[in-house]
Amino acid sequence: MMLHVPEVLSPDEVREIRAQIDAAPWSDGRATVGSQGALRKRNLQLDAALPAAQAASRLILERVQLHPQFFSAALPLRILPPLFNRYADGGEYGMHVDGSVMSQRGSPQRLRSDLSVTLFLCEPEDYEGGELTVSDTYGEHAVKLPAGDLILYPSSSLHRVTPVTRGTRTCAFFWVQSMVRDDARRTALYELDQTIQSLRASLGETKECVALTSHYHNLMRMWAEV
Ligand code: NI
């Protein structure tokens, strides 16, 4: 499932993060991929060890963890601290698949990438091109979102960022290991949860709502790895 989650960051939070990271030194993004990836990647990244990157990353992690729709869709077990990238002057990232097992620098902990997330830190009118394009069984989906919104998609998908032909595209990106590894099961749980929320909002806590909530948790008990 690909899902657009709006307003994860407020405009003030986007401004605060941009002020932190815009002033930091950016380096060539090719440093962080293997030789095959390096041929197809032309962007800038922030070194995760920089204090500005760490502060911005912490704020995003806090906001994401508190967001009910993100939680419902991702069912996160572990989230890798967000990183930052920037595309300008024709910069692009060719079609690729993200690595299956990720590690955080300086930490022994590893994470299986079930979901890839891009959080936009600039407005669509700030640049031309730069669409995140994700391929799945239903074709190619081009994504460009308002600042503060994120897109979440299965890490198994092939995806690319098309060349930025004007302006600058600044985003955060990160990976999630979900409690529910299988995308179809995770999607079914998300849709069931959203239906329960909407029934509860319109009808109150009826006995059918309670029964559906029990079905939700029984499915989680069957499928969750924690
Ligand atoms: Ni990628």
C-alpha cells in the first residue's frame, strides 16, 4: 500500500527544521550507496552525525511516532532515524530498490526495511521535476507533496526520483520495520482500523464496534512480530 499522510509536521516545524539543516554542510549523496547505486544517484545528503541533522531527525521521529494515521498504517516496530537529501541542478536518483537490511551508524541494531518513507520539507512550487516515482503492480505513481506531508510505500517497490530541472527539492527519508511484515496483511489491518474509527465516530461505541476491535486485535495477535 502507498499512503499519503498529511500534516505530520506543522508549517512552523518545517521552518524550524529547514533553518537547522539549510545552514549545515551538505555532502555528495553517492558516499552512502554501493558502486551500482552510485552511477544512478546525483544528490546531496546531510551527514547523520551533524548536530543539525540529529536535532531535525529527533523532531521528525517524535512527530511521526505520535501520528495516529502513520501508526495505523505502518505498525512500526523500529524506525531508523530520518536522514536528509537535496536535489538541484538536474540531480536525480535512477530506478532502484532500497536495501533489505539497514543499520544505523554507531549502533549494533539492524532493521528490516518493510516501508520506505519520504517526508517533504519544501513546497511543490519550489522546484520542477523531482517526482518520487514508485512502480508497483498497478503501474507507476508520481508523488510530489506539500511541505510537512509524507508518503509511505513498501520498500520492495522499485522507485526513482526524476531530475530536478528548476529550484531545489529538500526531503527527509527513513525506513520502518513493521510489526506486520506482509504488506497485504498490514493493509487489511489499516483498512479495518480506519473503518472501526469511522464507525465509532458516527455511531459511538456500539457492541459491533467492540466486536470489530476485538477482531482487529486478534488478527494483530496472529500476525504481529514484536
Ligand atoms: Ni530509495
